Amino acid sequence: MTLTLTLVRHGRTYFNARRILQGRCDSPLTRDGRAGVRTTARHLAGTPFTAAWSSPSGRAVATAVELLRHHPEVRLRTDPGLLEYGFGIYERKPEGVLDEVVAWPDLVTEVLSGRHPGLPGGESGSDFMGRTRDVFTRIAAQHDDGHVLVVGHGLALGAYLATVDDVGLVPLPNASVSTVEVEPDGSTRLTSVAVDVAGQGHVAARPMRTPTPVASIA
């Protein structure tokens, strides 16, 4: 009765390629990004998915639709709880603009510990971790077993993986695959993380540092 969650980060976008912060804003997948997603789709073609969830962001939905071409019987559902962290006024700006204010590993440390008050116009760490906890709890509650595809974002998926195991907080390449097993008693186990099956590398992935403690997912 084990539930397996297959987490896939969305494909590379134009903003990813240009190192521009996206967060709640969006940009289309690049040609290379779509090719990477198709490679990941072929890799997952034999996985017997029983359900699929995605962030409602266009880049995540486009990725999920491509992944499900090999699973036409599976209906895609979206949940706003899977949205990326809100970077406020820094969205649509080069990553370097935010780096001048706070180092990325320091920001992630504070956000994932739930202590960060939020960037101007953005989302607090406690709100972010709260909805991350809620959405994965809700998804697990709706599926007792089977294989569930979850398509989302680098920091949002990384936040969940870090609550499962400290080693889960690593840069997630575009279209990469991570897997988590959820037992009937609610216990979780990380079985793979950031598997770069599409060969997208870390062009759009940023270094992270695990905070102590990570805000609990339980």
C-alpha cells in the first residue's frame, strides 16, 4: 500500500535561460526546454501513473501535459499549493538583483526554516512552508497507493524534499525527477533526488543550504 510520488521540475523556460526570477510570474518553455521534457516523458513512459497533479503555472502545466502524452488515461489536476515561492518585487528581474540584497543560500535557509518575513510584495517563509505542507498532505490523503506524478518548481519541490530528508535540498535541474515513497502511517522516504534524465544540467538551478531545522512537514 505504498504511495510513490514522482516529482518533476518544469522544463527550462526563457526566464530560466536568461537567469531571471520567475516565482509567480511565468514564461514559456524554450525549444531546448521542451526537448528536455520530452526526454523525461520517455523516461517515465513505463511508470504506471494513477494520478497527476501540477502547479497551475503555465510552465508547469505545459510540462505535465507533455509528460502525460504517454499516459492518456490519466487526468491532470492543478493545485495552487504547488505554486513557486513568491519573490514579490524581484520577479521578472535578473537573479543578480536579488543577490545584491541577500545571498540565495541565506534566503533559502530562512524561508525553509519558516523565519523569513518575505521579500517586499512577496510570500513569508511560514506561509510558503505551510502551503507546501498542506498540499502534499492533501495529495497523499487522496491516494492510498499507486504512482502519482507531481509537476512543480525548483524551490517549491526542493522545500518538500528537504522536509523528507536533509539530502533532498539540492539544486533541481529542469525536467529532473525525484521520488518519494509515502507509507500508510504517513512516514516518508526519499528514494531518488534531482535525477537529470534530460541532461539539462544546472543552468537554471541554484545552490541551496539546508536550514536547521527545516519547518516540519508533519
